[in-house]
Amino acid sequence: MTTAMRRAMLAVVTIVVLAAVGVALGLVVDAALGIRTEPATQMYSAEWGKGAEVGVQRSDNDMVMAWIARGLLLLAVLWIIIGVVASRTRLVRRPGAAAARAAWLATTRPWRARESTLGLLPLDRWLLLGIPAALLVGTRAVQTSFLSWTHLVVVMGAWVVFVLVVRLLLRRRSPWPVIAAVGGVVVLRCVVTLLALSVTRPDGHWFSFWTEPTGRTVYIAVAFTLFVWMWVAAAWALASQIGRRRATGTVLAGVGAGLAVAALIVALVGIEGALTVGDDEMGLLSWGLSRILGITVHPGIPATAWFTAGVGFVIAVVGVLLALPYGRADRRAEPEAAASGDLMS
């Protein structure tokens, strides 16, 4: 059995395990939602008006958002198709096709991420970074019905922190393999979200999530699998450059720092206010029910955001310690990188 076959089998097994865990999480959510609770609506009657107003605002834009989601979905699918076709045909010579090919290979075969990004033209590099970023912004904007940018700012802020931390830890190494791997999975995650938004529309997206057990379980399984695979692919893409230990540490440091910064922002704003605004923007509970039922207005969990920020900080510190070079092998890495053309051009 060749090395490529062993890597492919390991990737398939990893994805199957992640999908199984995702299904288990979906079943846990189903069980949790099956527990009947008594909403104390009398205590939060002042929020009825605000909740209804939020629901009306979202419903007015619902159909427009659905069509925008369909347009973004078409563009995302075309990007993936170009990457698939370009990896086997001469289409790769066309402007931008090399970037789509690199993203597809790095997503499905992250051990080839470094190879797929060698010799990319400046245009391809900009597309490799810009397409996933633009698609992520567009997807989140549609998901919030363009009502506010708070959620988008937090999400993009966490991503910027992740990219900066990874770039700093890589030092002179090329960041394009990990950008290709992460960006490719981001596109797939956006496709899943846009598909749901296109069918159910933003206001019905979470309503269907809460009311359809089968669909919810499938959605959780796919979303969880892609979310974890994103970090697995990122570490795998970096392993050929800096080794498995340092690659794992670099990804952990970026993820931990991004989580810590996002949680710190929520903690400073106040978790109750942040959850309420977030639900207003994303419609996690349709028609402003989070306000009406007092679910986010008075959750009684003020320390959760600070705890999450602390966890993120610990993960980042552990990641940095793992990512630091130790011993002669790590010290020889930079000269070898220069000789093999692995440095930024």
C-alpha cells in the first residue's frame, strides 16, 4: 500500500469518526430539546414588543435574503467545480483556476496543500484568500438578514486573530498551504449554510432546526464534521513544513487566541446583552422568542464568557509551547525551507 493510499484511508476514517460524533451530538440535542420546560413569560412581558418588532423586521427581508443566498450558493458551487475540474484538466492554466485547484486539493487531501500552492501567481493567491473571506462575509450577512454587523465583526475578528497568530508562528514559512486548507473548508461550510438558507429562508432556517429532528441531526453532523476537519486539515497541511508537533501547536495557538479574543469581547459587553443581540441578528429563535421567553435576557450565566476566554487563553499557551522549535532538527528547518522554495516569494 502506497503512502498516498494510507493517507487517503486515514482521512476517510477521520471524517467517518467525526460524522459519527456529529450524529451523536445531534441525538443529544434531540434528547435535550425533548425535556419540556415552563417558560416564565410573565416575568419578561416587557420584551414582547421588542421580540415582535425583531420578527417583523426579519420577515420583511426574508424572500430577498433567500435569493441572495441562492446566488452566493451558485458562486460557491462553481468555485468548487472549477477546483475539481482544474485538478484533472488544462483548465488549471486559466486565471484563478490554479487557486480553486489548490483549495480543493488542500481541503480533500491536505497532505498535498504545500505542493498545490507552489508557484501560484499573485492573482491566484489573492483569490485563494479573498474568495473564502468574501463568501464567509456574504453568508453571515445573509444569515443575519443585513440587520446588524455585530455577529460578523466578532466572527471576522476571531478569524483575523487566528491568521495573525499562525502567520507569526510560521515565521519565514509560507502560509499559503494552511490558507488553502482552511479556506477550502470554509467554502464547504458556507455551502451547507447557504443551502439551508436557500430552502428555508433566514427566518425559517432556525425554526426548521428546532422543529425537525431528522434535519437537525443531519445538519449538526455535517456542520460538526466540517468544523473539526477544518482544523485537522490545517494541521495536516502544515505538517509537511514544520512537523506534526509544531503544526498541531500552531493550529491550537491560532484557535485558542481567536476563541479568547471573541469570548473576551462578549464578556466585556455582557453575555446577556451579547446573546440577545446575537439572537436578534441571527434568528436562532424565530420571531424574537428569545426576548419573549427571557432565554437570553436573564440566563443567569454571567461568568460563562470569562470562563471561555480563559479556556481559549490556555489552549493558545499550550499551542505556542508546542509550536516553538526545539532541538537541532527544528533549527535546521529554516535553511531547508529556503533551499526547497518553501519561503514566501
